[in-house]
Amino acid sequence: ARMDSLLSSLVSAFAEEPEGCRTDRFREHVRDVILSEAPDIQAIYKYVSCDCHKYTRNLIFENEDFALVCLCWGPKQSSTIHDHPESDCWLTVVNGSLKETQFPLPSSSFTKPMVPCAQDCLKKGDIAYLRDELDVVHSIGNESEDVFAVSLHVYAPPLHHCNVYCPETGKCNSVCMSYREGASVGRSEEDVRRLLKA
């Protein structure tokens, strides 16, 4: 599948369902669109930014309804524990595998170490979903010793800030999201292919 096919289908889906009217049926429809239209790794090489020191977020597309972001996870790299305030989040794995760890949403008086309530290994083609109403927060990580993982994320509406949670206390801080934009530069397609072992 090509990137323009996925984008066209997502734009159409969100145009048909205004933000204030989103239902579980609509969320399942978006999930189905991503599953059926997600491009293979060869179609998104130009959006993949491999960094051996930190995972990267590359903004592919954004309008008022949603943002499509390509994340690249080096070996043993992971996110903080975080939420997606007021945004639905769908993610699918395009290369490698990722581990999602969910935690109960801490209350404001919470002061203990956060304990996972669910874990899932996401393989190529798998999809995960999260929104605040589910009362969980999560972290994502690449547990591989040598393979870069790549995932595509749809945030609706676009995610510009999130709350990051301290695993030892459950306390949170709001942070602004930063993205690289457009096609990646600095590595050839051959370099990216080698790092992804694709």
C-alpha cells in the first residue's frame, strides 16, 4: 500500500465524522482503514529518521482533524509513561516489534510507584488504540537488541502536548510535543534499510 492511499482514506473518514460526533463505530472504522491501507516499510523510507540515541517523531501530515506521524525506535529505546489528552491514538507497527505497557491513570493524590495493569507485544501489522476515557496511560518501547522498529501513529485531533508521568511517584508534568517535518534527511535509503534490517 502507498502512503497517499492511507492519507486519502483517513481524510475521507474524518470528513464524514465531525469531531463532536465520534462513536465507537467510527473508531473501529478508522482502525479498519489503518489495517487495510497501512503502507509497507518500503513506502515510507523517506519519513524514517533513525537515531541511535533517542526515538524520533516525524510528522507526515496534519490537518484540523488528525495528524499522521512516523516514529522510529532504536534498539532498547522507549517512551516515557504518557497520556494523549483529548486525542484518540491509533498506532500500527510497520517494522520490527514494540511493547506497549499500560498503567492505571494515577489520581492527583497518588504517590506510589506505578504498577503496569496490561502489557502487549505489537508485531508488524498489529494495531493498538488509546484514549483518555479508558483511564489508562502507557509507554511504548522497542525491546530488540539490534533492530530499529517503526510505527505509524494517528492522533485525532493532532497531539501538541501530553502529560508525562513519573514511574516512581505517578506525578505528571505537561510537555509540548515536537516533531520533525516532511521527508527525512541525512541517511540514504540503503542506510535506513540496513538499520531496519528490512
